[in-house]
Amino acid sequence: ETGVTQTPRHLVMGMTNKKSLKCEQHLGHNAMYWYKQSAKKPLELMFVYNFKEQTENNSVPSRFSPECPNSSHLFLHLHTLQPEDSALYLCASSQDTPRGLKRSNSYEQYFGPGTRLTVT
Amino acid sequence: SQKIEQNSEALNIQEGKTATLTCNYTNYSPAYLQWYRQDPGRGPVFLLLIRENEKEKRKERLKVTFDTTLKQSLFHITASQPADSATYLCALLANQAGTALIFGKGTTLSVSS
């Protein structure tokens, strides 16, 4: 186990549904991430949070809404999704994010097992 | 445009041989490069990191090299085993602004006994 858990592991939803993905990390890290992984494509970063503050939004459509109530929990709220949103959604955490003079510090990311989302 | 490419989508080798995976990048000035392993149905797991001023890093049967002139990193698994079969991802942190790792698509390694 990596210390990052995600629920649910599998989710099937219709285009009019609203659902939420949950991520929890038990590593004492300050940074958390949402990624989308589609077949034959690289991991796509969606959102970055550091100390509960969103530091990056990678031009993600508004039908994806993140929430980070504290440094250990991260949610991804989903509504009116499209079939092309079907993918594996991965959560990750790291001790910190590379910022300013700390860019040389290495912050490997610890990933959860992912939620396999199917939009019908 | 900025790109990070793992040239082989799939690599098949025999047990005991050395597997060499390639990661190339263009138009980035990397601070460091990381390699991850991903098994089916699981998230990636961090393996190794190499910085821009390092040529080589080793960890047990794993070796990573970094050539900033060629803009390339090579990932080697020596004495490969069937248990090494997985998808291997390279990820780069650019020196430019931003906190995001940029990932390649991955190379799926199959080691046959």
C-alpha cells in the first residue's frame, strides 16, 4: 500500500448524474493532485493543492470540481459528464510541491489505486 | 511545442536479459526526471529520480542515465525477471514555472521466462 486510498474503485454514472470521488493520504504530505489517465495517453494533471490551496488548474472543464478541506483529503465532484470523460482518475500526494528556491528538492509522488470511471 | 516521448509502446525481452527503456524530451529544461512503475489496475509507484547535473543513478538492478545534451534518459533493468513486467513511465519537472510533473505515455515491458 502506498498510503493513499481512493474510493470508489469503480464508478458507472449517467451523463446527468452527480457523484464524487474521494482521496485520503496517510503520509503527512502537504500537496495533493488529481490526474486523469486515458488509454494510450500520458497522465494528464488536472489539479494541484498545496496546504489546502489550489495552486494549479490545468484548464479542466467546470464539470469537474475539486475540493480540499484539509491536507489529508481531496475530493473530485463530478456533474453532467460526457462519455469521453471515462478514464482512470488517480490521486497522488507529495511532501511538498517544487516552488521557488525549492525547485531542486525532489518530491516523488505517491499514487492511489485510482477510480475507474465509466460515463454512459 | 514541448514534448516528452517514450519511444517504444511495448518491449518484449527474455528473462535474464537487460531491458533498456528510452525517454526523450524536447523544448524543456529539466530540473529532474523521475521513473515510475505502473501495474494493471494500480497507480504508478516511484522508482528513481535523476537530477539535471547527474549522469547516472543506480538502485539494485535498476540504473538510470541522463544526457541533457541528447535530451534523453535511459532506464535499465539488469537480469530482468517476469515480475518486472509492467508499464514504466518517465516524468519530468521543467525548470520553467509550474509545479507539475509532465509524464510520458509509458512503455509496457514484458519479460518472458
